[in-house]
Amino acid sequence: MSADLPTCAVLGSGTMGGQIALSLALGGASVTLWGRRAETLAPARELCGKAYDFLVSKGLADAAERDAVLGRIATTDSLEVAVAGKGFVIEAIAEDMALKQDLLAQVESLSDAGTILSSTTSALSATELQSALKDPGNFCIAHYAQPAHLVELVEVVGGAHSSDRAIAETTRILQATGKTPVLCPDIPGFLWARIQHAVLREFASLVGQGLVTPEACDTILKVGYASRLPAMGAFEHADLAGLDLINSPAAKAVWADLSTVSDPAETPVGQLLEQGQLGMKSGRGFYDWSTRDPEEFKRLRDEEIIRRVKINRAGEAD
């Protein structure tokens, strides 16, 4: 393990917890992965192994390092054992405020003074989460996006009482383990989820009006818009196009016509929910997943993310 990295604990042995543990271990950290039930730990280790083997098959990990990397991940169903002596503890349990607050409070009581506590929540308020702590200054959010061992970006979100030390140390750990941390405000959805919801709201509104299909919207995103996103962000594009153009009558007409729906229930998202169509988990949502293989979809998603990671790394090497 790198002498610059603290020993870490990841709380939650589900998909996200296992991926975060693997990400930290790949970066050289020694990690303890905690699961509330002992029977979840072996499957979590197996998933870490399969994820590592996938990285090897894509040239992003060394088969000879497999035992060393996975050996840096210990597992336990004892919360006290998991957090003892750790410098960085991140929880990755269900998106439930009360459950997270209760777990973080327990962790604080079992941890050394000054241990950085974190959460990988995608939307819950950092300020509200840290209100359950006696020393809220030690807490900030580190929101990993799935798949956490592949996606390089991690949102760092401080609450009203987060210390500069907590934010700086969390950022340092993320950078040291190969991530790109971005400081985000403690607002609903931070930045990543806000963009996802903004795009989905607009497209769902158009689908609901019968103007376009989900397939057309997704094709526009994947084949069109996404193809230039790695090279040009929204503000870079605005500057390139010219702010006079972005203030033109045509642009103003687009802005005025964008959806302002404030509740997903008012779009096909809510209509499908009422019909019990939840997406992959129920077999049908906007798409019929009985005719598409969800696991194959996820595999192809991961391969595309890896393709982008390789491009980014090649660019950094140049």
C-alpha cells in the first residue's frame, strides 16, 4: 500500500460498495469491506474478482497483480472491526436518509478522532447527513458513479459544517486512487444527477407529447451529442458558437420551449410507474427488457466506458 494513502473502510457489500472497494484497492489502498450480513461477503468478493478479470481482459489491469490487488480487500460483518484504525470510511448503503445517518453516527462512535467519514449518495444533502454527527466537520460526500471502478469522475460535496481538511483529504485520496474529483455544491442532485434529470425531463416531455420516440432520443444522445462531449463542454461550446448566437432569437425560442415540468409523475416516467413498469428490474420500462439482455447491455456499457478511459489515458501520456 502507498504510504500516502490511509487505510480505508467501505460500508455496504452491494454492487456499489464492492466497486468502490475495488477502485480503492486498484489505487493502492488497503480496504475493509463491511456487510451487514455475513452471507453477502463472499458474493461481494467474487464480484470484485470478476470485475478485476474484466479489466485484465481489456488491458486495464495486470493479471500478475490480481492476488495483490484483491488481497488488499478484507471483508467483515463487524462494524467495529471494519472501521477500527481507518483514516477514511465511506458508506454505500441504501439511499435512505435515516439509515445513512444512523450508520454514520455508529461509525463515528467507533472510529478514531479525525477519521474522515463519507457517503456515496447521489442526491441526499451533505448538510443533513452530517447533522447526525457530533463532529460534522469530519464529513463530506464522495459520490462515485456506477460502475465505480471504471468511471473516473467523483463528485465531492461538502455540507455546511464540513471542514476544509475533510474536503481536501477526500479529494487527495480520490486523486491518489486514479479518480478525477470535482467539488460540487450541496444542492439537490449536485451536478451529475441534475444534468441527467434535465435531459430526461426534456426527452420524457417530448415523448409524452408524441413528438419523438425513446429510441430516437437515445440515438441523438449516444451517436450525436455524446460523440463530441469528451472534447467540448457546454460552456466551451457556448464560447465556440459565440454568446451572440446563444442569445439569438432562435436560441431564445428553444429556451422558452423547454420543459418546465416539476414532477416526473406528469411525464411518461410516472405513467409507466403507475403501470408497474419499472425498467430493467421489472422487465419493461421505456424498453422491453424481455427482448434485450440487461447483462449484455451492462457489459457493452462497461466496454464503452473502458474505451473512453483508454483514450483519456493515452491523451494524458502524450
